[in-house]
Amino acid sequence: MFKEHDAGRVKNMDSGRWETGMCKEIINATQIARIIRCQPPEVRHKMRNNIWNFGRVVNPKNGEAKKRYVATITEVAEYIGISREEAIRRLNGEEG
């Protein structure tokens, strides 16, 4: 279980270690692909065409050139039927 935020780091209450990159819940297409184990273009295509019904396609604001594809770790994990912890392991590049 993760608690206690400190400048972009989160303390793992089980191990007592501070870990980085764990407190950001909203993830982009590259990170979604890492969890699902596919390529980022496939994520963008399937989200853009409503094949996958999680996350959001964010249209560009003034000055932005491209759409953004975002979702939460929890949305992705639930959609593919894995635990949130497993999704975080995949996101961090750990085998499991």
C-alpha cells in the first residue's frame, strides 16, 4: 500500500522505501501500451475509434498540435482484468 507523498515520491508502507513515479494516476498512450503490452499507435487507434471504452481523447488546445490519449491506471487495469498493482508493475517494467 502506498501512502505519504513527498515531492513526487511515494512511501511504500509495506517495505518502508520511498519510490518515485508511483503517485501519478493519469497516464498517456505510451504508458497505457506498456500496461496492455501493445504498441502506442494501437492504443491511439483503438481509443480514437471507440474500440476501447476507457480513457479519454483530449483535443488540442490553442497552440497544441496533437490530440492526447489519457486514462487512469485503474481504468486500464479494470478493462483488461488485472489488479491495479499488476498494472503498476507492468508500467514500471517489472515482469509479473
